[in-house]
Amino acid sequence: MTAVPLPLPRPQSLPRGLTTAVLGAVLGAAFVAQAVAALVPHVLLLLVATTASLAVEGVLYRWQRGALTLFAKAHADVAVRHVLRDLLLVVGLLRLGEQDRETQYAPLAAGLLAFYAAHCAVQAVSVLVRRTRTLPVVTRNIDASALRLSPAPPVLLRRPGPRLLVFGLPATAGLTATAVTGDARCAAAGVALSLGCALAGLAALLLRLLPGRRPAGEQEVLDWFDAWLAEYRPTVGLYFSGGVSSAYQAGMWLEPLAALDARPVIILRERFMVARIATTDIPVVCLPKVSTLMRLEHSTLQVLLHPSNSGKTSQVLRIPTIKHAFVNHGESDKLSSCNPYAKAYDQVWVAGPAARERYALAEVGVEDKDVVEIGRPQLDAVRPYAGPPAGPYVTVLYAPTWEGWDGNPGNTSLIAAGENLVRALLADPGVRLLYKPHPLTGSVDPRAGAADRRIRDLIRSADRARSGPRPAPSAEPARSAAELDRLTAAECRPGADQAERMLVQSAPEPGRAQAVARLTAAWEEAYWAALPQWEHRVVTDARPSLYACFNVADLLISDVSSVISDFLASGKPYAVTNTSGLPERAFRAAFPTVAAATVLTPDAAGVPALLESVRHPEKDDLSEARAQLKLRLLGPADPPSQERFAAAVRALCAASREHRARMAGRHAAEVPGQRRVAAAAAGPARSEAPRGVSHARGRG
């Protein structure tokens, strides 16, 4: 997986909107002051105003990139600002100089114009270079060296804003120095240096457009992709389309897919998602265009698994030679777990009988014969209940879900109950709290994001007030993390583009996936061992995983979501917060996954009794109910979920092959005969279809 660089720290003293407004005001004031200084003229004010505007530009590009978009929408982008800044300096020079010095400054103005012309030329050529490096197919874990890929041009040559600031800085500095000293040679040297930088960048980009320096063209790439499909002969794939924060939905199916006795492939639609998919040895292919996606129709691919619904899913469903199964990215009592879109697939694969009943009750068009129970193969990593907490602390995992798209107040407990829950847990000196919010928290309702931030502050404050023994320092977490990073992060430069990543992220070394799994387990063990038993934790990184948190937790508190269904695999106690406004009896009736849970009210009054039942299992009267609910939600433990998943894949692959055989026989027997009759009636002029016309049959 490509290492994604972390954003540089941004000042947090002011809210983002206010910070943008302040910086915009300072930048505007600097330009006004520069104009006044140029017209008066006033050397010191001109120097201060120019320096201030350049400083604000640097702050904007480092910490406030969102503000740059606002300026561009107002037609005040970096080019306009830079030209205005230099123009005011030239005006200031003319006002400061004598009348006979206007002819002396004319070459400086001409040089500035030449520099801006060169900047525009660099931008035009950089666009052409980018287009030649934007391939119709993006891959990972595949040897793409045949496509003549090369390292990307420097970032400075690809981004017009930073390039203009850096290349234009000598000219601006030279003009400012001339305004202060009166020596025109400073401005001449600065303008010459800026022009030279721009011309050098232009030459470097033009070299990349030479025939021998370009990557393979579109048709050559498509031919290469067809040849790879014919050689690799994939049989089952994972199809995914979504945003950056939804990559985890595909990630949870990577290990079950890799464990199949098949030739798996991952099909993506968004270019940026190639770098977001977690570490895997499975070949990854991104096909952004529908026309390229349709080439799968003539491949050996038999089954596609779909962990989520998206607008682009309908495009691949048009391929009649592939069978499609919806596997979802988790099951819960939410309406999204029985979406009417599911009827578009050939089959819907669920964990256990509860999901089958859910589809039947929802009456969304999914027939019972198309529902297949496979369990949850991801949950093999979840360890079963081993008794009450052995130490002095109860580890509680609070994992609220996000607010959802529909604005239902019962979706997440964060807004109405989150802080009350956290305060009640932190008030117990024998509790260690792990807080793991949903990745999409705050993306729809700002109140959820604000509650999340306040909860994090509460946890940090509680940690500062605690003290106790700490384990001996260990280098094992850092060592394991470094080894994991080496195996999971391709050694790409921070400015690498997709073509360069394709070259670097070639076919993986044999055994890499097994080594990653082994190191991940070692890192998780070392991570938890290095933490004091009393220390609270906010878990937001990819490591440790949610299932790793399950294994160290004695109790889960969550909302109606797939998290509680998955946690049931452990058999440990769990609680669900009722923020729906329903009475408890109605709440349990509406959401079957709550049947074996302790229901908490928004005021968190039931937390002390809940913790008591965890410490003393004899007071836990829901253990038998959890065992029954686990069977209903996740299905039987024997055969294991991975075996049931593999059997479902084999059965659907067989159905796909049979369908292809029937269609091939039907076309061979019927279609050519009809064409011969039609061709004979129409005459020789229409005996052949035009080359390139596709006879693909739509999905019926």
C-alpha cells in the first residue's frame, strides 16, 4: 500500500473559516498598502507590504489550501496576485526613479512579461505531460514495466501555484531590492534568474514529450491489459467504488478473498482508491472508463463480489458473462442492510438467518432463493470470551457509529449521549476506555464532529489526571511497525504520480502477505503490552484494527450497527445506547441485534450496573441470550465461515460457467444463421457488420 503523507500541522488557534477570513484580510491589506506605497511613493512601506503579502502566500500554501480555491473562484488566483504584486513594484520603481530612468526600466518590464509567458508555456506543456502519463488502466501488484513508465516530473513543474511563487520569487525580490537601493542591476538579476528557471522547467517538460520518453499510448495500454487478463485468467473479483473514507469497506474482504483457491482480482473505478486499498498481494486494477470496464466481458472472470452499493455499480452489472454477489461491508438492523438495490445482484450473501429474515420482512424484491448464508469469514480473528477481567481494570470499547445520511437521531449516540457515557465511564477508577469513532463521524452532521472532539478532550484530560506503573520500555512496537511499513508501503517519492506508482508497485515478493499478517499480529501484541493497564486510548489509526480492539475489550458500548453483530463473535457483554426516543421494549423489538444487549439511556444512568455485571459474571443474565443471538446473526461455527464463503464462490462460479456455455451454444445455433439469412436478403454490400461494432448483449 502506498504510504500516504500526513498533512503538515496547521495552526489551530482560530476556527478554519475565521483563519481564512483573517488571512484574506491581511493579504488584501498588504496589496492596498503596496499600491499606496507605489503611488506615494514610500520605500519602507513598499518593502513591508511586499514582504507581508509573500508571507501570507506561504502560509496559504502550507496550511490553508482550501482558501486558495476560494480566491480562485473570486478570480484572484495565484497568477493574478503575483502579477499584481510585481506590477505594483514596477509602478513603485517608476515613481521613485527620475523621468529619464523610464527607458532603463523598460527592459525589466519586458523581462517580466517574458517570464509570465514562459510560466504559461510551462503550464501548457505540464498539462500535455500529465495527459500522456494518465493511463486508461491503473494497476497495483502487477508488472507494468512493459508500458515504458518513468518517474514523474518534479512536483514544482506540475503545480502552477507553487511554481509561480518559487520561480517568481527572485524577480519579486530583485524588484524590491531595486526599490530600496535604487540599483537596477538587482531587478535585472532577479528577473533574469526567474526567466531562466522558467525556461529550464519548460525544457525539462518538453523532453518528456519526445516519442522515446512518453509512456505507452492508450491503445497500447489496453492491448497490454487484454494480454494480462488472458495470461492471468482471473476467476473471482472484488468490485469497489467509493470515496476515500470508505476504503475500509473493501479492506475487510481482502483476506477472505486472498484465502480462496482461485485467481482473485480487485476491480476499482476511482484512480485515487488504488493507493487507499490496504496491503494485499491480490492484483489491483482500476478501470475508470465504462468502455474499459466492458473489456471484462471477454475475460475469464466469472464472479464479482460487491461490498457496497454505488452509482457505478450499475455499470458493471451490465456485463452478462459475470455473476454478481452482494456481500456488504457489515450487517445491522439499519435500513441500509436491506437496501432495495440488492435485488440487482444475482445473489445476496449474508452472515446468518437473521439477515435472511430481514430481507424477507423488508419486501424489497430480494427472493429468498437468492440469499446465501456464508457467516462472516473476517471474524476468525476475533477471540472468544475467556472470563471476567483478570486485572484491576475493565477495558471498555466505545465504538459509536456515524450519523448516517437520513438524519435519524437514533443512528449515533455521539450527539445525545456520547459525553454522558464517557463521563460515566471515566468516573469509575477501575475502567480503561478505548474510544474508536466511525471514520465518517461528522461528515454529515457537524454536531457529531463537535461531540467527537469534546470526547477526545475528556479522555486526554482523564489520562493526565491518572498515574501508575508503566511497562518497561520496549523497542518491539517500533521495530514491528518499521518492518510493516517496509512491507506495506511502496518506496514512492512523495510527489510520485500514478504512473510512477504503477512502476514501483509491481508484482509483490512471494510470501509478502503472510509476512504482513505475522508482523501485524506481533505488532498488536507488542502495542497492547507497551500500554499501561490504566491508560485510556483514542484509536483512530488503521492500526490497531477494530477486531484487535475487540480482543482486548471486556465490554463493548456501541449503537445499532454492524459493530455489535461482529462483536457477538466474541460472546462478550455489550451495550447499545437508545437515542431513538423509543421505549426500551419497542427499541428491542425494532432492532433484533439489541436482543442480548444492555440498553443504556442517553443519561448513561445504567453504566455502573453494567460494569458490575462485567466484573461479576454471575450477575450477567444475558450470556445465554448472546449465544443464541450469535447463532442467529452469524450462523453456525461449523463449518467455518471461510469454508462456507469458498463454497458459495465455487457454486456461483459454476453457475457462471453454465450460463456462458448456454449462451455460447444459443448464439452459435441461432445468431449466425439469422445473420446469414439477413445478409443474403440484403445483398453482398451488407454481408458484414462494420469493423469495431460490438454485439454485446445487455443484462436481462
